[in-house]
Amino acid sequence: MILLSQVLERLVEADTNLLLLINGMHSEFFDSFMSAYSGKLIWIPLYASILYVIFRNFSWKVTLLCVVAVALTITFADQVCSSAIRPVVERLRPSRTPELADLVHIVDGYRGGRYGFPSCHAANTFGLACFLGLLLRKRWLTVYMVVWALLTCYSRAYLGVHYPGDLLVGALVGSAGAVLMYSLFVWISRYKRPRVVQGYACPIAVGLLLTGGMLVAPLFM
């Protein structure tokens, strides 16, 4: 037990140090960019482009089942993190931890809720990225979605509202949920991946345009 306690203490210390390293490399430009990137509503065009690809390549029955599977993936990831794990672990966010109050850089007064382990942002984005990768198996789309999810996670640590450990566990929960829901989707729908996936570059283009807009916007503020 003593050895386990020492290991956990060192993990927590490393987690905190990595958080302070990421959060400490801030500037006005990246404050604006990371705050926007971490948002939810700004990514609606990306989600719409993903729906477009699904509608374009599958029959209406498979499309309906696919949309339900994606919704269940997000719901599973969100609820496991927020309703099952957080109330038990009760790990304060860095932005809510008294010992870090003078060390964490806060952007625009945003601190998030009281508890942050695991991260719902990480769970949701990795859940979507993993499900889409399994569904379409297109290399560059999968690469883009994983990078998108990783940068979302980075933005949460940058903003001081999640430890890296929160993000890692959240990503694992989301990925596990995606594998589970994709397996159920294939079993129920008898899904067979199309040989040619039409329009799969659309989410990549939309995502890059949104990111480009977020990078340019701070220059005019």
C-alpha cells in the first residue's frame, strides 16, 4: 500500500507539472485561439459536414442507425465521465484547486465546473474521432479527426480547466464507447463499408477552414 501511495503521489505530481508547463506557455494570441477552439458551437459546421458524408454514402436506414450510434457514443462518453466517475473521484479542476490558484493562468475568467476528472471534452471528441475512423477507414480523415481531438485536449489543459490525466482517461473512455457502439451498429445494421467513400474530404476542408478562421481572428481583435 505504501508503494502504491508513493506511485500515485508521483503520478499526481507529474500530472500537475505537465499541466503547469502547458498552461504557462500562454500569450494573448493563443488565449483567444485556444478559447475559441475549446468551444462547442463553433464546430457545428464540422458536425454538419460529417452528417453530409454519412447521408451521401449510406441508405437512409443505415444512415439513421449510424446517427443513433454516434449519438449513443457521445452520450455514453459524456455520462460515464460526468455522472459515473466524477461524483466518485471528485478531483478538482486545476482552476478550482486552492493550491494552484496563484499558478494557473485563467482565460477570460473561465474556470469550468467544480470537478474535471475525466474530461468530457476529451471523451466526446475522441469518441467521435474513433467512431468515424472505424466507420469510413479513410486515412487522412482519421488523421485529421485524431489531431482535432488532440488539439481540443491541449486547449483544455492550456485553459487550466483539466489536468493531462483528466484528458487521457477521458480519451480512453470515449474511444472505448466508440468501439462498443460501432460493434453494435455493425451487428444490427449488417453494415459493409463502401469501396468508394464519397465526399470524405469535406470534413477535413471544413475543419481546416474553421481553424484558419480562429487563427486569423485574434489578429483583428
